[in-house]
Amino acid sequence: MSQEYPELFSPTVIGSIPVKNRYAMGPMGPLGFGTATGGWNQRGIEYYAARAKGGIGLIITGVCQVVNPAEHTPSGLMPNPSLNPGSFLSTSRELVERVHAYDSKIVLQAGAGFGRVIVPAAVAPGELPAAPSQIPYMWDPSVTCREMSKDEIKQIVKQFAITAQIAKQAGYDGIQVHAVHEGYLLDQFAIEFYNRRTDEYGGSLENRLRFAREIVETIHHVAGDDFPVQLRYSVRSMVKDFNDGALPGEEFEEKGRDFEEGVEAAKLLHSYGYETLDVDQGTYDSWFWNHPPMYQEKGMYMPDVKRLKDAAPEIPIIMAGRMDNPELAHKAITEGYCDMISLARPTLADPDIVNKLEAGKPETVRPCISCQEGCIGRIASYLSIRCAVNPEAGRESDAVLLPTPRHRAKKVMIVGGGLAGLESARVLAEREHTPVLFEASDRLGGVVIAGGQPSFKEDDLALIAWYEQELEALGVEIHLNTEVTPDMIKSGEWDHVLVATGSKPRMLDLGDAREVVEATDALLAQDDLGKKVVVIGGGLTGCELALSLVEKGREVTIVEVEKDLLAKNGPLCHANHDMLHKLVPYRGIEVLTEASAIRTTEKGLLVKVDGEERELEADSVVSAIGYVRDSEMWEAITEVNVPKNILGDARKISNIQYAIWDAYEVASKL
């Protein structure tokens, strides 16, 4: 047991479920884990078993909807207990047995549906999304949802009865209802802003909670009063209007559930039979609360959850919210904020996180960087859950690093010490090849060193530090300040060469009146840029640099040629995009869109905006207009007769996820 934070690793009881420690695995959509008949596939079983093996005390599965999918919706995306109860039961039994073998507990999360936030692909052609009332459809506000009938409500309640019977028979330790949280269907019923009904499911708070009450009562009716039922719950909505969320610290009129009603509803729900609340904040209209990007502080739910716990100490509470720091988790447990800590994305990045923390080795934990590219982004775009920094997440059954037979081990030159180079070196060393890494600069990390300079990007730097300690532990030979030449590659001592030389900044010719600072250099030397800074480029790098400079008291103007910020970026997770897009003007950054930089001047920068020229005063002008491949080395060795691959940005400009994934794919197969 950890000597520093023993309370985090001591046994407890959450509601009526005895758990070996204070860590729960937060629920994440199990897309990609379903069979065609609605059961768990082997990938899903291995995924949860790996987290149980890694020390998690209580696993909460991703949501399994209790309703049958529409006929046009492909089956097999995620498990569904009502599609084929026999298939779900048999595969669940294997899942539960695997998890229990590690003395972990597992709760099935079952969902009532999406309501106004259902994705367009799941709405049958010619039909309207069904919601509590006739309210705007989340993804197309010009469409008005139809009001659900009472028969439809009763049918969902019946499906929960079937699901509860299966869950208990399969051996799950309880069931968690999804959700009076995040603006899903039950949450829409519970909140007056979304629920305009005049029947017994609308009006008073008790009426708006009737749907949730009927569900928990039917679960207890069929599974027994001793079968634990939890609820995923958002204590506050943080909503200014439809499709408009409030930022941290912003003064606004709450249109959704305010804190006072959050406490009242929590007490009622607990009295109905929900023994434990799994708590966060937000709705789809303020999605960056439920799915916090790196721009949210760690532990952002703690103040409101503590107030809820003080107001209703009888309610056991599980709390999420970027709680991977054990010191923060320890504070939350010992000072009475909550009863358990929920880790969701951190368990994707490192399934062994709890064991490593308990062993007192936090530096060995591969950090989650809150990019949400592999998890939320991957779910949205590819209907499967993954992790940007851990290519094995969600692929535990088939992405296994196998040792190389000694007579086939290779000596591999790696050119470049960015993330693609670091990941390839790690994987090759794990497989007992002999990687030798060469980096031209005096540090490992590539452009991520600069990208990690803003205060909200500290986990990017932690990721570099993790790679450094991993490579040291693996004994990888590293040469810093070493420029690789084609002759070094031609030397004949290499069995394989991996070129991971990264990218170079794209620059504009803006004349000679003053030097234009490239964004990477600017991030590394923010204190030298002066009081007024103009940033050319409103993509991800430009916006994050601007926010960082404002934190340091600078006056910043962004000049963006497109109609809006973040228009030229690779696709960002909706939560990250929305929050960053709102933060820039909220922090007082002037934004000039459809504006072009003409030339630098002695005073700053001459731009054209709204058809007129305007001179912007600046102490520094920064270019943040993107990057181009640094493929010179690759092109120079095209004719060299040695097996080789090109990785990361040198192959194609992308992001951290694909630098790591490409490197893993190639290095795991050498």
C-alpha cells in the first residue's frame, strides 16, 4: 500500500458495494465492443479485464442502451441487453468472472436513451428525434423534436426491468442508470428548460423526476431491494441557452439545473432508491464540462461536489473530473468531498495507473493529455473508443507486443527524438530489438516541448518525461546534439532505419521591417515578446499561444484569414473546439477574421480587414500558420539500400495521436 496516500488504497463500501480501494473506472462509451447479437466481444472483455488487472476497485462499464436500435442503425457497435438477452448474458458472465478474478467489482451502466442529443445517423429517415418536449434538436436547431408519448416512456421502463434481471443473473455487482446527467434523455426530463410537458412527467421537480423514479423502482422490483442501483448525475448544467455553455468563472443565468435544484433533486433521487450518485457537471450544451479538455482545471467539480456532500452527507458520491493526480484525489477523499474517485480517460492512457500509484511510482504512469482525440474524437468519427497516447487501448486482445527471437533482433537507427521517435524506440526496446536514437537538438520531445509551455498543457510535458524515464529504464542508447547524415545511414551497421524528423514551420514573406517570430520559438520565449503581440493564424497553435500570453498579462490580437477561428485545423473533439473557441474572446483577445497580413512595419503589422488596410501596433509579430513535412533526410536516403520507414509529421502533418500510433504500428511489426 502507498505510504504517502494510504486512504486511497484502503477498502471501503460505496453504497452497499464493498470495494478494495477508492478508485472507480469511469464509464466511457463501449463503441467497438459489441457483437452483432448485442453481447460483449472479446475486445471489450479484454479491455475491462486489463483495467481490473491494473488495480481499479470498481469498474463502471460504458453505457449499454436498454432500447433496441433503430432498424437502420448497424448492430455490433456496442453491447445491448435487449437486442438478444441470451447473448448479452453469456458474454457478460465471462466479463464479470474475469473482472472478479482481480478482486474488482463491476457495475453495468444501462441507458434510457439520448432524446434531443441523439446523433443524426441514429435517427430514421423522415422521423423526428424524440424528446420530453418540442424543443430544438441539438445537432440541427432548425429541427424541432417531437414529444415522447407516455407509452414510449413505459416501454423504456419495461426494458430496464429486463436489463436488471440480466445484470443480476450475470453477476454484476450492481447497475448504474444513465443518466440524469449530461443532457441525456432522463436529464432532459428532469430539467424544466427542456421539459415543457403538462402531464404527470412535467411541471414540478417531482414530476420531472418521475421517469427516473419509475426506472429505479422497477429495477428493485425485479432484482430485489438489495441489488445496488447507482445514478450518473450532473449537479449543475452550466447552460446559458440551447447550444451555449458557460465558461469557468463566467457570470451567467443558469437555464438548466442550478446548484440549489441540484441538491434537492439529489436528495429526492436518493430517497427513490438510487443509493450512490456518480457526479459531474454539464450537458451537451456545455459539453466541455462533462468531457473536460486541458483548458479545464484539474478537479474542476470539487467545489460543487463538496457543497453537495455537505448538504447531503448521507449520499455516497463518486466524483470524476481530471483527478489523476493522487495528491488531489487524496484531498478529495480525506477532506470529505466524495467517497470514491473516478478515473476514466486516465485508465485509457494507462490501465495500470492504480497499481502504479499504490506502489508509490507516479512517474511511471503514462499521462492522459486531455486531448480527447482517441476517446471522444474516435467515438464520434470512427465509432470505436481508443486513446491518443496508448495505441493498445481498446485493442488489448490483439495489440500485444511480442518479444523478437534473439536471432532476428535488429539494430535500428531512429532519426528524430520527437514523439514518433520516442514511441518507436520504446516499442522496439520492449520487443528486445536494439534501437539507437539520434536527436539533433539538446532535448527529446520535438515540437511538443513548445506545445507544452502553456500552463494548461503541462501533461504534454509530463508525456515527454514519461518517455524519458521509460527509455532510460529500457536502456535505450540516445545521442543528443547529433545531426544524422546520409553517410551515417550508409555505414552498413543498421538493419533498419526509422526517419522521424518531424516538421518545419510554414512562414510568410512579410518584408524586412522587423523579424517575424515563429510560433514554436514564441512559445519557448513568451517572456521576451513584449507587451503587445500579434499572432498570425487562428488555428490550434495560435489560439493556445494567445491564451498563454494573456495569462502572462500580454495584449494579444489574432489575425486569421478564414471566416472563423480553428477553421483550418485538423478535426478537434467537439468539447475541445467549443471551449477553446469561447475562451479566446472571453479572455479579451482581439480576433480579426477574414483578415490577411500584408507586411511588417516599424510599429507592428499592416493587415487588410473588411477591405481596408489597418496597422496593428505590436512589440512582436508571431507566425502560427502551420507546418510542413521535414522530409529532407528521407529524400536524401531514397536510394540507400537499407530497409526504412518514415514516421510522424515527416510522413504527414498530423497530431500527437498519429505520431504515436504510426510509430507503434511500424515498430511493433519489425
